Amino acid sequence: MTSQKPLAHLVGSVPLSDTESVFRTVAGHLGSHMKRIPDGETGDRWRWIFWQREMLVNHPDMEEDPDIETFKVVQWDGQIIRDLPYIRFKPGVDPSGVKFEAAYAGPAIESFQTYQRLKEEGVIGPDTLFQVCIPTPMATTYMYISPSARQAYIPVYEKALEAASKEILDAIPHDRLSIQWDVCQEVLVFEDYFIERPQDYKQQIFSELVRIGQLVPESVDMGYHLCYGSPRDEHLVQPKDMGILVEISNGVIEGLGRRLDFLHLPVPKDRTDAGYFQPLQELKAASDTEIYLGLIHFDDQAGDAQRMATAKQFIPSFGVATECGWGRTDPTRVESLLQSHAVAVRVMEG
């Protein structure tokens, strides 16, 4: 099991006005306490994958599916927080000939220029990597695509993500880059959140996560962020424990065939009990894989300390993070959240 130095990790989105504001604010608070820095997913990306839904709705080969009930996005407490029509290929369209524009490369390359400039100015530390967060193919599939079209859609959209990844890898020096794969819908599939879960869903998920991980060469830092969704800053499902998170992680680790640099796993605010963390004993991560537990919560430093203390019973060392990104969080909370990360790292150090 890992024996890493205590560090902070940011999942990705930060609700500030622009990339430079994110870099300056985050670096100012955490500095050497973090190994990677994301650009905050500002602009069109602030709602994570919703901008990809807009791309799909406007695509000439796609249409809303009138033959199926809309998808109600239900939060853990029963609140319906979105009610969206599913999307499908238009009748007569051959999915194998469709091309999607995932468009993750452009923002990443643009943000890297800002990262480079701020690194030269000394704002960003010399060893801090530029973190690019990319969703998995199943993210848009299960949130937006009609069940009847999913199997045809996944390989087509995966090609778009592969092309975006290649463009990023070709444009950004590998020794300054970190790629994080955002794994949410796969966790929810394990929880049977969506309709029409395929019988072989576990193998489909393991295979997908391994495939996209293998797109990243060994020369680039790479990891996975697992979560339960947070459209309104709360989970769509409240996990029983970390069992599903560990099972998915182990499935990836066993098939990946390359170094796994980091892994992020969420911890709900009310879970200070040993039962939640116990499955960590079964995690098969290598000693050089950094584990980040998403146990930092807004204005709850006492609770953060309790969660860290309980986690230490099952994993000797780890870094800290929040459960998910902050794109939909009140911007006034950012400073406090960053301070809580810094406090938690100091507690871990000592």
C-alpha cells in the first residue's frame, strides 16, 4: 500500500472567473502542498459535461428521442434536479460514420500557455504539473443518450475523446502534464442508478477504463477520479461504503498494464465510521500510487480531522481532496475550502 507524502489534490472545477484567477488563487493557498494544478474548468466547462450535451443536441446526426420517457436526474434525497430528453441517432444515420467534436484539447492547450507563463513568473511551483481532466465515454452515454443507442454511441464518442487526448499529448510536454480521467457514471452504473444496465456492465466498465488509461503513455502522469456525481453539490447516490469504489479501482489496476500515478476516492460528510473505510483494506494499489481521499468538506475542519483519523486505521498514508469538483459551488466558499486543504495537509504531516 502507498506510503506517500501528504498532499492536496483538486478534482478539477473551481468556480472563479477565468483560468489565471484559478491558478493564482490555488497556487497561493496550496503551493508546494499539491503536485498537480487544474485550470478550474471555467467558461463552457463549468457544468462538467453539460456542454457536451449541447454539442450532441446541435449535431446534424442526432435528435431528441420522442419514443422514451425523459431522464429524471434524482438526487439521493429523492429531489428531481433535472428532467432531460434522451438523445439518439437520427433514423437512417449509420453511427459508424458519425464524427463528434469532444473539444477538450483547445481549452487545455490554451490553459497550458497561462500555466507556462505563471510558472516562469514563479506563481506556480517548478515541480507542479498541469492537470487536464477528461470525462470517460460512459459519462455522456448514460446521462444523455437513449438506452437503445448507447452501444452504438460509446465507440463513436470514445474515438472523439481519443482524438482530443492525442491532440493534448502532442501539444503539451509530457514532463509537465497530468491527465485525470473523471469516473462518475460508471460508479452509478454499479449502484444500478440508470435504467437498462447491461448484464456484463462490470466487464464493460473495466475494459473502458483500461482502454482510456492506456491512451496515456508512461511518460505522462495519469490517474482516475471516482465519484457519485454532484449536480447540486450533493451525491446522486449515498454509498454504503467504499466497496464499489475499491472494486472499480482494482478492476482498472489489474488490467491497466502501465503505472497508475494517482487515484481519488470520495468520502461523504457524515461518514466518520470505520465501516465506510474498511474496504480500503482490499485496495490493490501499488506502493507508488498516490491515494487521495475526498474527505474535505466546507467549514468542517473538525469533521475532516475525524474522517482522516478513521481512514488511517485502514490506509497508512494518503492525500486529501473534496468529494468532487467545485464548479457548481458558491464561489465565496473557494478560499475556505483551500484553507481546509492546507490545514488537513499540515495535520497529516504532523
